[in-house]
Amino acid sequence: MATLKNILFLDVETVSAHDTFDQLDERLKAQWARKASFLKREPETTDEELYFKRGGIYAEFGKIVVISLGYFVQVDGKTTFRVTSLADHDEKALLERFKAILEKLDDDLKLCAHNGREFDFPYLSRRMLINGIKLPSALDLAGKKPWEVNHLDTMDMWKFGDWKHYTSLELMAALFGIESSKSTIDGSMVNEVYHKDNDLQRIADYCKDDVIVTAQLYCKLKSIDVEFEVINVS
């Protein structure tokens, strides 16, 4: 259990900041058009269509709508995994809640996500700054040496120094016999579920499942043989 102590597992779900390209201000429209010219796409795909499909991937054009968190607790020899989802249409309010949680936790806190170093952690940091929120210590990397950054990344752990390609959480789960989190939704559907179906709760449930899978994968990668009960925390 010592190797699981003070680890906060997390996952974020992001969407395009607006449901249509036309809602962007003119400066951001021009900047998206410039970025879109460098993205791989079908010749007939317009900047507007590409914005809806991929705008949420980029912190400059998207926003965070869900942050799911999980952590291990051991009581009387029994290990449980407590998991919850923070969800809000108001991104600033969501990020302030998340920051408050981080600041209440131990100084030795470690953050763990799948592809967190390239996506979740920088996305959270960028959106906090855009919303005028001072970065919490766990995300403020300025001046820190690599060994002082308490970020764990299950995809990074799997690379073993190989930086050539991305390995999805779903593929990793399949390799290690972990139940999939993609039963009703996957990442490519999140923007549509949010903007067209207006179903934030469905996204929150999916995000929460991803955190559970990430925790299970971390245990597999660290050869930690532990059975744990998942407890949903409101």
C-alpha cells in the first residue's frame, strides 16, 4: 500500500469552447483557421467542421467540463478506491474546486493520469491561467527540476524510453485484461454528447470509469497485486 499512498489518479474531459465555430471571436477564428491548415483532414472538411471535431483537444480552443479523481484508502487491512467526478458547465468554477482539493492534500501528493504529461496536466494548467487562476503547487512546474515534478503517467511508464507512438488507455486495458471504460461512450463522442445531447452526467460517468481503469493499470505496471473495492464519493 505504501507505493499507492499519496497518489491522486485523475482524468479530464474536454470539449470545444463553443458548440459552433461562428461563436468564436474574429481573432480566434483566424487563429483556428491557421492551426487547421496544419492538421490532417479530408479535403472536403471545412474549418468549421474541424473545430467541432477537434477544437476540444487544444487548450486554446477548448474547455474542461469534467475532472474525475480517485485515490486509494486502506482501513483495517481492506483496500478501497474512492472515486468522484467534478462536473460543471462553468469551467472557472470547476477548476477552482479542483484547485481547492489539491491544496488540501499532502505536500508529497503525486498526480497520475494516462498520457497526463502530454495532455491532462498541461491542459489543466493552461486553462487555469486562461481563467485567471493561480496554479497550485502540484501543477506549477516553473523552476522545478525533473525529479521534483510529482507527476506519474501510465503511458509514459509503458514507453520504457520509447517516444515513437501513442498507446491508448483502451489498448492498455485490453492487454492487461482490465474491463473497458468504453461501454457507452468513447473520447471521440464527448463533444457531441456535451453540445448536442447536453448530457454532462454521461460524460462524468465515463470519465470516472477511465480513472478506475488508470488506477488498475498503474497497479499492473508496478506489479502491485491488490484487490480493491471501488467506492463512489459524492
